[in-house]
Amino acid sequence: MSEPLRVVVLVSGSGTNLQALLDAASDPSYPVSVVAVGADRDAIEGLARAERAGIPTFVHRVPDFETREAWDEALTASVSSFEPDLVVSAGFMKLVGDAFLSRYAGRFLNTHPALSPSFPGMHGPADALAYGVKVSGCTLFVVDSGVDTGPIVAQAAVPVLDGDSAESLHERIKTSERAMLVEAVGRIAREGFSVDGRVVRFGR
Ligand code: GRF
């Protein structure tokens, strides 16, 4: 069997998407290895999940750097030291800069809790709810220099229910998001993928 896909995951919070990848990767038939987990803050459950799984972690806090560029370069260097094939931002609440984007162009994915191109930004579930949509969902995309604008790898639709709060909708979305992420990263590992303009296709 060929080597598993080496993945670095970036987190900022609870890390349930990371956990879904870790759980999937504990099955040898899932051809992915989470080789490190990075964060922009300390003492978060996402880092604890990595530590419990025996996976190396690193933290770079923006306020510890003189400039945002210096933070971006430190992040890029730490990620690169693990020689990933793919980097997955799973609830990482920071926009990376030019150094990171150019190093990982086409190999940096992010998951967003809305159906792109609707409701980009930090408050996808709340914005969808306020707009009154009846269907929302999640989007896995190849990160570009915009905010949640990159070419779409996978999406899943989720109903908005009467009485939903932003939190209840987000939790429903996250259930689908975890499954979408595991499935898509598994396909990337098995089949590869390519980006042609805005269109992403699995396969080599
Ligand atoms: C996910 O819904 C992600 O799309 C959003 O934040 C959430 C992170 O959840 N940006 P978790 O940390 O993986 O539990």
C-alpha cells in the first residue's frame, strides 16, 4: 500500500472536526495520517484531542508577534516542518497571509458552516438564520486570498428548522460537516484532486 496522505490540521476551538479525522485515521483502511495539529491559541479542546491521540502540536498566537506577517511566517515554518501533503483548517479562526498561501496554494482546505457562496465570514449559521433560508449546510473549499471564496471541494445541505437558534443550526451543520470532511479528505487521499478555475475534480 502507498504511504498515507500526510495532513496537518489547524484548529482554534473544540476540534470536533479534527476528532472526526482522528477517528477515521485510526482505521488503517483510511489512507490519511494526521501528522500534527496547530493552533492560534492555548488551552483549547482541539489541542487536548491531539495530545490524547499522541499527535504533535504547535501554537502561534498572533499577539506574540510584532507583525501579522511574522506570525504567518512562523505558522508556515511550523506546518512545513511536518512536510504535509495537505493542510486542513478545521475551525481555525484566522486568515493566513501571503507566505502561507503561496507555500500551500492548492493544498490548503478550509471547512465553513454555510453553503458557499452564501454567508461567508465568521457567523455563517447566524447569518443564514437571520436571512431566513430554509436550507443551509457546509462547504469544504480550497483556500484562496478571499474570505471563504475558494473553489469548492464538497458541500452538504442541512435543513433549517422552525425554532432553530444559531447554536442549534450550527450543531446540526457540524454533524454533516464532520462526515463531509472525512469523506472528502479520504477521497483526496485515494484519488487525488485537481483545480481547474473554480471547478475541483477528484482524480489524478
Ligand atoms: C466548524 O463549524 C467550522 O466550520 C467553523 O467552526 C466550527 C469548528 O468546530 N469555522 P470544531 O472546532 O471542529 O468543533
